[in-house]
Amino acid sequence: MQIYLDYSATTPPRPEVIALMQSVLAAEWGNPSSLHDWGARAATVLERARMQVASLLNASPETILFTSGGTEADNLAILGITRHYAQPQHLIISSVEHSAVSEPARILEQQGWQVTRLPVDRVGRVDPLDLKAALTANTVLVSVIYGQSEVGTLQPIQALSQIARAHGALFHTDAVQVAGRLPIDLQTLPVDLLSVSSHKLYGPQGAGALYCRAGLELVPLLAGGGQESGVRSGTQALPNIAGFGLAAELAEQELSSEAARLSQLRDALFEQLADLEALAVTGDRWHRLLHHASFYLRSADGEQISGKTLVRQMNLAGIGISSGSACNSGKLIPSPTLLAMGYSARAAKSGIRLSLGRSTTQADIDWTVIVLKQVIERLSPRLALC
């Protein structure tokens, strides 16, 4: 029996998505920029996908720019704005950003930019008052992640974006973990830039999108043929984008029912592990991604089990979970997110994440709880009995 509980890392492409991608590869393989019939058919596929992604976000299709994934979308948002300035200015991010935002910010800092990293509380939430206090006359951009991939905490994006824009700063959010799982309405959410990724919502890897508010200009990262409204050069990966579009459409259709189902399973997981003293919940229990549960292992008498050890043991039992973000899970360092939340370096090495998806059942949750308790007791009887 195998149980996959790492849907925050990636999701399996839906059969409908795979079938469409095969069809596009076989019959709609033209270059969307070409003027002949083959190009026109490809362009139709491309624009259909743009409308599907736009509909998921309740945005205008012309505001959707296709990229290779969430990382490129984040980089395009950050660098596409900051490269407008000949002299370094001020950038604000949170202290719990994905590396696709924190790394561009670090590079900008090396180039002379002032970068403020907003603190978070013990559950990983940014206080809007901290943002208000951090804004300066030369703040040009604020970027705060919508749903934190490692601990599941949802940020008060509505309040944060309103504060930034009232000050005259642009606002970007990485919504990779949120899109397709919670409603996003860009007609009412006051953000200027928003990043999404195909493979987090049962589309293929290698496709993503950046919402860029109408009238906002970005400096391209790539020089070339000027595709995607002149912002993202390079022939579009049409099969991937087509799959992304269909995945977005299906996610929109199932959003309400799947959100209710996943939140019930998530709550059941929390409830069934509540009596296990060895595990403590990380992140905000209530302002949280609906499919997401995360914990750290408490130490006993100086003993500490790493999250990676627990991941390996669960994998031997046929259950796939993760230790922190998939982008950092191979590194033997304390989690920067847990450190920012006030955890010790030792505790920050012991985080685990279980994220649920379309194939997850109550039976999967029940069996995972049994196995997890057995693994912890075997690894550290003293820890399990605390």
C-alpha cells in the first residue's frame, strides 16, 4: 500500500490533462507566433489556456503572462519591477518567503538595494502594522507569500496589499500554494502581481503564470522574440500551457467541493494526532491552507529526531511526506521558516509536512496516523511517551 501525502511539493497530472497534452503534441504542434494555419491553430490553443487560467483567478486574459513555472513568475515580478530603477531603492518581503522570492531579494541587496524582511509571529503570520511601519518614501515593491508551503499559514493579503498600495508601493504575492485550492478574485483582491504554478493544481511541471495588472510595465528577464506581450520571450511550451489551462478549468469547477473535502480530512488528521505528545503543530491552525498539516518533533532528554529521518522511515512504510519545503528538503540545515517563527535551530531541523490531494481518502489518513505513531515510538520510545 502506498500513500502520497506531498501534494504541496507537486501533484500528479490529471488524466484529462495528459490526454490533452498528447493531442496538442500530435496535432497542434505549430508555433503560435506563425501566421499560417498551423500557427493559428496553436495560437488558439494558447489563448484558450490563457482564458482558463484567467477565469480561475477572475482576471482579464490579457493580464496573464505564461512562464516556465512559479519560480520564473516570482523572479519576473521582483526583477521586472526593480530593474526599472537605475539607483537602488527599497524592497519589502516577509521572513518566510519561498526561495524564489528571497533569493532575488538577496541578490538585489548585494547590488545596493535596501531589503526589509518583515517578522512573523509564532504561527508564521505577518502583522499588517509591521508592514505599515516598514514602508518608506522609496519603497517600490512589497512581496508577501499568500500561503506558506512549509507550515501552511495564510497571510492577511487583503490588508497587506491595501496598506502597500495606499502608500504608493506595488504589491506582489506568491499564490502558488493557494491557486486552485482557495478562491482568488483579482477583481477585488488589490494586488498588482500574483504568481501561480501548473504542477500544484494537477497540471504538468514546466508551466506557470504571472498575473500583471493592466497598465503595469515589467522589464523582461529574457531578450528575444517578444512573446507574451513582449515580456517573456521564447516560443511558448504549448503542450504544457494547454495542460495548465485545462487543470485550471477543472480546479475552478471543483473548487468548492474539493476544498470542503480536504479541510475535513486535514482536520481529521490533526485530531487523530492530537494525543501524540511527540508532535506539535507548526503554523497557524485556523488561517491555514485547507490541504496542509505540519508539525515538529519535540525533543526528550536532549534527544532530537530530524524531520528527514522521519521522512525516510515513512517512505520505507510506503507513505510519502516531506520535511519542510521540497526546494529545501535535501539540505541538512535548520528550516529558515521555522527559525523566522522563533524555533530553535534543533527544533527547526525536525519539521515535517503532510499535504493532501484529490486522491487522499479517510482510510489514507487513518493508516498514516497508525504508521506515524509506530515510527516515532520505534525511533524514540522516550519521545513517544513524553
